[in-house]
Amino acid sequence: MKARLTDYVRANAGAIHLGVYEIPDEFLAKKVISWSTFGSARQANHPFTPLFEPEALAGVDYSKLTLARTAEALIERLDNGACHGCHQAGSTAGIHFIGLDDSATSPLNRIEVGISPHLHAEIPRREAWLQETVEGREANGFRPLSFAPPAAWKDTGEIAYTPAEPTMPCLVPEDAARFGNSWQCGAGTVCTPIATATGVKAKLAQCLLPKESRNIFSGHPCLTGTIASDTGQPFNDRYKVTGQFAAFAPAISRTAYICRPPKIGVPGGFAYRGCDAKDLAFSAFKAGKPMPSEICGLVGGKKFDICVATNNFDQCLGGAVNRGNRPACSADHFCREDYMCQSAAVRHARCRQGQGDRLLLADLFPVPDAHRQPCDAWTNTARANMSAGFGAATEE
């Protein structure tokens, strides 16, 4: 079977390069599991790497391929085309098209950001393909790597990637040389690998702030690690945190960042802090100015709820769901229409998307302005809910 698969890859290298291939059923897995902690570096998420040595694909004419210029790059292209390889290439399992929740969804479990960074990059490609097809031109069928940033699709068939934003994936120079038409990190960031692994050839990295930078923001990774791969059973690999390079506060603070560990589900640690007075007043949001790199919020863990801005769980949740016993809200919170306390930061996140209550992990990352909605949508929802029988709740 390996020989037949090798023959298939060699014969279809051009289609694999374009991302429009379909591997025969006999080679396909029935079930796969992706692993998120330092996910882009784990051999379990690189299913083709253990199968092929570069020498096995040495006869392919890579001079005609604009993306995969070497056998190592073609193997990485295959890894990225697998389910778990595609999902974990960005280390966040972030390929989804959930969409915004409708009005029937509980406000305690509402999605704030319904599409992933991958889809943000995919939409311009599909728009360009559709425009070319409508105009009767031969459409560019090339599909970029799943972790590539958005690109401008030109009439000549070429594409020009936009610079990757902070925390987005990138290729270190050694690997970028194997690929054609790569991209660069923007916004004062540097392509930085945070994990190494045995048995994995490509060193996927992230566009991160320089280690000496003071411009840290919530969502920035903060840990480095190593992974000892188990070639026979990749899911039995072991990872080890080897260092910390950001967010050194010993405890939650309103001014300094603390580093959350990978065990809560974040791939390389997670920097966060509490809200300060400027955050609660949204002073960083200026008309006509770029969106700030973060909005105040605390995410992750079993205790995550709508009142985490002050960690005042008991006051906000104790008896709060009993609408006949309205709790008193702290100074930087207001009382929602269902009589539960809510922070101003979470309300702002709600305004951005039109509905919803929670400030989710995805809300800490840049969202294009086209996907934001005016606060009137939130106001109208609140009025409708109160008219439906929640009573004359007022903001405090």
C-alpha cells in the first residue's frame, strides 16, 4: 500500500501542489484525533511525514510548482491536507463555519465569533474564483495552505499575501525557502517557533512580539516546549514546557499579564490580565482608528462566566438566575435584562456582534470590520427580551 500511495503522490504532484487532489479511498483513515497543545509541531498532526522520506519523491519536477519547491514542502502540503493536519496547522484547531447563533440560542451559551481566521482568508479566494468564472476566464483553482493569511488574487493568476497579523502562523526562513510565494510577519512581529519535536520536519511558527517588547496583549502565547514523538503510536507522544517568554505576573493583575498553562486548552500558554478603568471605559476604541489588539476579558477554565472581569463569582451568580431576587451589581457591572450581572467589557463584545453575552476566546483576536455590527442590534434585542416578560430591568 505504501508503494501504491507513493506512486499516487508522484503521479499527482501537480494536483497536490494546487490543493485540488483526492486521495483514493483505500489510503484514507476511518478516524483521526487532533492534538492541540503545541499542535503544529506534533507528529500526530503530520500523518504523511513518517511515511515518506524526501528521497522517495525526488523524481518529481518541482521547478514547475509555484508552492512546493522541494519534496519536504510537498510532504508538508500533504500533511496540511489531512483533517487534523489542516485543523492544527494554526495550533488552535481553528477551521470552522459555525455562524452567528439565532435568537433561540440561550444567552448563556452564545457564539460571539462565528467564523475562523481560516475562513477569513478563504472568502477572498472564493470571491476571486467566482468573479473569474462569471467573466468567462479560467479560474485560478489554487488553494493556499490552511494557515496562510488572506491574499489579494490578481487577474494575472498570481496572489499576494497580506502580512500575517500577531499570533498568526508563519514559516521560519529554513522552511519558507522550500515553498514558493510565502508571506511575511507584520505589525512589528517576528516569526518565532515556540515548540520543537522529534520526527517532524516543518517548524511551523507564529508571528510574535519580540521577547523584549512591552506591547504584550491578551491571547499572546507565553510558553515554549518540546515534544518527544512516538513514531509507532503518535498519540502517545509527550510534551514538556521548557520556558516562559512573556506574561510573568505571579497573579491576576489589572496592569500586568499572567500566563495560563496549556492544560486549559490553549496551544502555547495564554497571556491575560484583568480589566482596568480605561478598559471599562473603552478608551482605546477611537472612531477612524485601528481596533486595539485586545478588549478586556478573562477566558478559560470551569469558572468562566459573564462576570469574570472582577472575579466576583458569588455576587454575580449567587441566586442571580432567580429573577425574583435581583442581586446587587458591582460598580463596574450592570444588571442584564435577565437580572444577571454583566461587565461592561462583555456588553461591548455583545455590541460588536449584535447579540450574545459571553466574551469568548475568539473575541480576543482581530475581527475584520465587515463582521462587526452596531450596538443598536444589542439594544433592540434587550428591549425585545424585556417586552417578552423579563420586567422593567434597568441598567445600573
